[in-house]
Amino acid sequence: IHVDINGGAVSAAEQEGHGGVNTVYLMENYRSTKNIVKAAQRIISGQSSSSKSSQASIRQDMKPMRGTGPSLRVLACADSKAEASFVVTEIQKMEAAGTLTPLST
């Protein structure tokens, strides 16, 4: 996403029409763990074309700053209500076990 100086998104057409648009890549991720960043990179790169673009390779260089983190689980829910129920139940289990910490978010 390209952002103008006022914080608004700039489309590809607008980028071509304005020579003063610069791309800034924020390469350090302070919020997500390594497992989350790697999974996101796989999803993003799977949506790009078959030839690896320069932007795709730059995204692969994202550096997570929070360690590896727990293994990811993929869960298919019937609908958004079932998904929300699952999340609430998992949080309640973590609270009961005493494993819910600021680092587990």
C-alpha cells in the first residue's frame, strides 16, 4: 500500500501520474511472532503471479521481532459465530490455566 503525506492510500494509477510518490518498506514487525509473519508471507506470495516480483521478495525479508511463538493451527468454522465462540473458549481456557500473558497476544 502506498500512502500519501496525508495518510490516504494511493492507487497504482495515481502513482503513475505523480512522480513524487516514494515507496517506504517497514521491514521490522514488532507485533507478530515469526510463525505469524511466515504464514502471512506464504499467503501473500501465493496470491502474486508465478514469477517472483521484487515486491514479493521484499515482503519475504520482513523481520519479526517477537520470537518464534507457538505453532499455528488452522481451524475451519461453520460461520463467524462459531469462530467467535471458539476464540472465546480458547481465551477462557488460557485464563483458567494461567497461561494468558501480555506476550500471548
